[in-house]
Amino acid sequence: MVKKLVGIAAIAILFTGCGKETPPAAPGIGTGTVSVTGAGNDIAKERGLTPEEVEAALKTYPRPGKHDDEFIAFLSGGHAGTVIAVGLPSCRILKEIPVYSAQSWSGWGFDKDSEDILSEGNFYKDVPLHWGDVHHPKISVTNGEHDGDFLAVADKSAGRLAIVDLKTFKTIQVIKTPNTVSDHGNFWTPNSEYFVTSTFFPAPIPYGTYAPIEQYAEKFRGMITFHSFDRKAARVRLENSFQIELPPYIQDLMAAGKKPSFGYMFTNSLNTELAYGGNMEGRPAMEIGASKNEMDFVHVIHWKKAEELVKAGRAKSIGGVNVLPLEVAAAEGVICFIPISKSPHGVDVTPDGEYLICAGKLDPHATVFSWKKIKQLIDEKKFESKDRYGIPILSHDACLEAYVELGLGPLHTVFDGKGYAYTSLFLDSAIAKWSLGGPRSKAGEEPWKLQEKIGVHYNIGHLTAPATDTIAPLGKYVLSLNKWSVDRFPAVGPLHPQNMQLIDISGDKMKILYDLPIGIGEPHAADILLASKLKAWTVYPEVGTNTRTLKRDSFAVSTGRERVLREDDKTVRVFMTVVRSQFRPDTIRVKEGDHVILHLTNVERARDATHGFALHAYNVNASLDPGATVTVEFDAKHPGVYPFYCSEFCSALHMEMIGWLLVEPKEN
Amino acid sequence: MLEKPHLRTVVHLIPSWITMGLLAVSFWYPFWESNMKAPQYPDGLKLIAYQDHVEGDVDEINTLNHYVGMSTIDKVAALERKLAPMALMFCMVHLLYVPFVKNYLLRALFILPSALYPIVAIIDMNHWIKFLGQHLDPEAPLSMTVKPFVAPLVGDYKVANFDVSSHFGTGANLLFIAAGFAFVGFLTHLILWALSFRKKAEVKCSQ
């Protein structure tokens, strides 16, 4: 009862006073003084900068012409459907990578290959999706460490998965995950064998099946999907993938077990109440209905065992993929539950794989379970009870290692590799730093204890730290991905940018170094890569490379071989080279109604020699990078004269880089 | 004409073997290099000419040159590049034949091509470099910005936004040394041939 009141009071404060609240802890105050001589000192005085501010400026300042960023953070764009690459510590936005949403600058969604890639993710072909909700982009791993080769980008809104190739920073595949309406929490297995996603919203399976909402408990299901990744082909293969069917408890985020807990994964849920809303039908809304019970469930899933069971033929084919049915998973001990208080949010696994940290969300504590204890109980089959689906439940107290009071609204935990955990506190609008236990606890310090809190601006959701998901986190910084920016930036209209804050954790006290306004999306989470691990290309390796397959495009053409072919009385195919400063051929004659196919090859080899191909009449803006071959197709439905031009400034004669599409009218 | 080589002759042949070696090796090294620097090319552009082909940023240089109406690189000295291997072979075969030649004048003449080849190569190269800079299409887009110019074979100069620095490569240097040896050999045999007349005269007089 008291907990409920605290919860409601906190929510009330949030909506009445957010932004006007003083954060619980002042931003880290430096103990040393920074002295800059000469002009630097004068500037600091004139601007009234404190020593901490000067320190922050010096730590983040990117020197023009130098690659000063040690890390690249890949932020989710949220419902912008993009991934945003940000250099750290400068906090400069390097690129907005389009994934689920079209982007005319890069031609994404405006040429044949990208249209084909995007359409593969549409379940209903007559409802093409033009956006997505990107939450947790994840960098691929080899031997448990980032390899900088790919990004997996799941879509919460429609249950899709995309792969971005980090050689080209382009999306190369979009698929619709079967049997799910959402792909939310996710992680890579240690050698990127699988990319694992969890469904958020339960629904009847397979996708598109109808069942009355009152049959929520019987018919609605969650899914954990193990998308098999073929690294050589750089493609997800659904035929080698499998799923585990779960009860409709609304599974939230997940974490992978490491080292001793490898082979297991953990997710939490928030709806053991099995509520399904109905706020105009006499039932409470989801926010109340799903928050009634004292306990929800941490799911302990033995995915390695599930994989073996699937291989042994125990799976059913549903929606075109192998699904391990709930009954089989329950009976074979693939899943068991640990009760956890209220409706928790994150589950995070410590880098040594020994502990599970569950953030309370509506409970101001982080609950720490010991993997050793859990494993022992599972091996000895010491279960307390079973849920209505036959899934065994362990004793909360028998698994418990620590119950750490952190603050209001704990959500996610990240690690610095030095024995500390950092948990985001949404309602307190702060980050809590606390000591981990076990053999890694700092010498002489009490384990499982809150050390320090720093206020963030405002209402942090996720936080992230370099390589925090891996077995070797790098520490140095924490990124605070705040949901509200309120007054931190000049007003730019009612829709506010988000505030990404860079926090220095290298010293005794945490310090805020930078506020980055993100007015192009809502970053939920980010994955941070060492810049030295990126192996991005500057041009395509050979002239005529297809940007999707990264092999020679069968329609590539070299200088001197350009041609316009009339294939039949309805189709015209053009092989065009593009170079400074002309399209060759520059004049294309077609008849009204012709199906026109243009294969454009940028024959440049110089870095940054990108050309555009803009043809407004058919909504085309292709972007042609040096060496790339891009195909554009359309039906010339409207007669007329339509100039095309280079839209990406390319040379002194860019303005003269013009061509003509001449569409002759049909004779009547 | 053929006779068994003498020890003295063998010693005299060492310079011609060195010359042959230098001629051969020069083929594998750049003959001439030009480095071009401009603000938007932080790594610079390079043109590296070998005796039979050109390497470096040829495509990029051709692309830029078309704006000022300059010919593409492949169109100049095409014949020379094609003939260079044969010309080198010609010089080397004649050097090889020298020890088997009794007549000093003939020897001198057989050595002469090796002395001339590098000189001819430089004169020809200089001609084409000048040609490229002076024959710019007056209707080219940047004809108002870049007027026909005289580019030095070796040295620094500025064209439009580029600072250009050209110099001979190791290949040319090896050719010069070879030419030096060959010229000495040529003169030596010429003098020997001239002296041989006096000897003949002496012999005649002494009779």
C-alpha cells in the first residue's frame, strides 16, 4: 500500500514539476583547479567559466582536421526509424543512417535496391511501411567482443529486424520476424551466431491471426526469436532460425548470460496479472491493470537447450519458422521463473556473468540474483511452484544476492569494467553509481552499496557505456539518454529535441561534460564502439559495385560502353555512367507508358566524389557513391520534358551536370 | 669478325656490362614523377611515368584536366611507351655484341645507342610535357582560369589551385649513369680507332 502511494506520488511530481525540480545531487564538483594560461584564461574569465566547465570543454573539444573521437556511439533514432552515429567525446553527429524510414539525401528508399530491401519487411504487401521504431541497435561481436562489422537494428513497431553493414553504413537487409508484432529487447550471441529479440506486445500467433481479447491468457503469446545470422553472406536466415513461445506476461528487455551463465538468457516481464486493458469496458487501463501484483517474473531461459530441442525435431513450424511450443519449453525445463518485485524493467548481467541485476522501475531497488545460486537450484530441481502454463518457479529469496536501494524509478544498468554499476533512475532524473559484489568488488569497499548519484536533464531512460554488454567493458564514459530536455536548449517549437548527456566517470566523481540536442529522433539506447574497430570504406572497392550485395552489379557499365536499349515495345533499359560533370547518355527518349529502367554507375575513384540523380517527375533521388551501381525503375506515365540533374554538389561544373528525359506522348 | 675474347678485352667489357645492367634495371623504376598538391586533396595527387607505362592518380588527373581542355595522359607519347622496351633491347643487344667485334669504330658505333637513348628519352619527355601544357582547348570550361602554360620537365610551378613539383625518378638516374658509362666507352673506342691509324702509319713508316 505504501509502495503504491510512493509510486503515485512520484508520478504526480513528474507531471507537475519536472524541469523545475532541483536534481538530488549536484553535478560533480571538481576538486582540482584548471589553469589555462594566456588567451585561454582570458576567455574563461570573460565567459565566467568554472574550472569544471573549462575541463569539460578541453575534454570534449574536437580539433578541426583531426580525428579526436576515441569512440563512435550508435544511437537508436527511435520512431525516426534511423540509427544516429555520434563521435565521442566530441558528441558530434557523424551520420544519420536510414533503416526503416526513407532518406532522400542518401537515396534510401528512392532506388530499386533499397525499395526491394524495405519491401521484404512488409508483411502486408498492400501496406508498405515507411517508418519504424528503432530502440536498441547492437554492434556485432566475435569472441564476446565488438568486431565493428554489423549493426542489428530491431523494430519495436512492426516486429522487423534489419542489418546494417558497417563497411558502407548502409542497411543491407530488412526482414519481418514471424509470429510477432514487435521486436524489442535484443542481443547478439558471442560470435554473432544469433541475433535474439523478444516480443513486447503479446498477440495471437501466427501474425495476422484473430482472437478475442478476452482470450488473452489462452491465445496471446510472446516470442523470443533467435535469428540465425550467416556472417559470410551478411544475411539473417529465417530457415535456420527458431523461436521459443512464451506466456503473455509482456516480456521486456533481455540480457545474455556470459561465461558461467553462457547458454542462458534472461528477460523480465511486467504483466503477470495477465491484464489486457478495457478502460471503457469496466476493466482498468493497462497502466493500472499490469501494475497490481507485488511480483512479476524474471525469465531464466536455457536457450542452448532450446536450440538442441529444435534440432531434435521438437519444434513446430508456425509462420514459416521453427517454434518450440510453450508446453515443450515448460516440460523440458527450458524456462523457469524467479519472482521479482512489481513490474521491473531492465535485466542486466554483470561482465563476469555471475549476477543478474533487475531494476525495479516501480520499486526503488535493484534486485541482484546470484547465478551460482540459481544454477544450483535448477540443477537440483528445487522449485517452489508452477505458474498456470506449467513453468517452474524458483524461490526469490534463495536466488537473492542483494537488494540495493538506489533511488526512484531504476531502469537500466551498465558497467565500467572496474567493479561499478551505473543504474538510470527515471523518476529521480539521476544516475546511481554503486559497487558490485563478488570477487570484483573494489578492495576495501563495501559491495552492493550506493556510492554516488548525479542528476541528469531530464528523466533518463537508458544509459550506456563503451562495450558494457561485452565481457570487457571499457569504462571512461557513461551516456545518459534523457527522455525530456525541457529548458536545456533554446526553444525550437513544441516538439523538443532529446538530450544526450556525456558523463565522465574516469575520476572520483562523475561529471557531466556535454549536452547534445538530438532533434532528429528519440534515442532510446546506444551501443558504443571503439573507433579503431571500424573498418568503413571510403569508396566502393571496384567500379560497378552493387551497394547491397557488395559484388559487381550485373548491370554495371564502364566508360565507353554506355547505351540505351529498347528491349521491347514497353521497356527501355539505360546503361549510364556518371562522372564529373556529366551523365552519359544525357538524353533519354521514351514513349508514354514505357517501363524505364536506369542502371547508373558512378565511375569515379576519388574519395567523396558522390553524384546525385534527381528526377522529380518520378520521385527519384538516387545517391551514387564512387564505384557504386544503382538501379532506378519507373513507368513513364506522363508525357513531357523532364530534366534530371546531379543533386549532390560534385565539381566546378556541377550546375551544368544536366540531362533530359523526353517522354513522347502516345499517338491517339 | 668473331674472335676469342682476350683478358684485356674482358676487362674493357666490364663497363659495358655495367651499362647493360643499368639499362635493364632502369626499366623497373620510375623514370619521372610529378607530385600535385591542392587544398582539397590532402594526400596530394601523383603521376609516375615509367618507360613503358604510367602509374598513379591517372584517372583523377585526367578527370581534372578535362576541365582545362588538356589531353588525357594516354594520348601523349603512346608510341614511345610502346617502343621503349624494344629500344632498350636494341641498345643492350648491341652492347652484348661488342666483345665479338674487332673493329674499334664498329665497337664505338655499337655502344653509341646506349649513350643516346637516355638523351633522346629526356628530349622526348620534355617535348610532351610542354605539349600538354600548351595545347589546351580554348573552349574548355576553365579556359578563362587556366591559359596555355609552359610546364618544366623538372621543377616547381603552379597551375590553377595546384602546386606541382616534378623530378626525375630512379629509372632516369640509372639511365644517366648508364649513358655516362656508354659515352666513356664510345669515346674510348673512338680514340682507340683514331689511334689505330697512327699505329698503322708507324708500322708503314718503320718498314
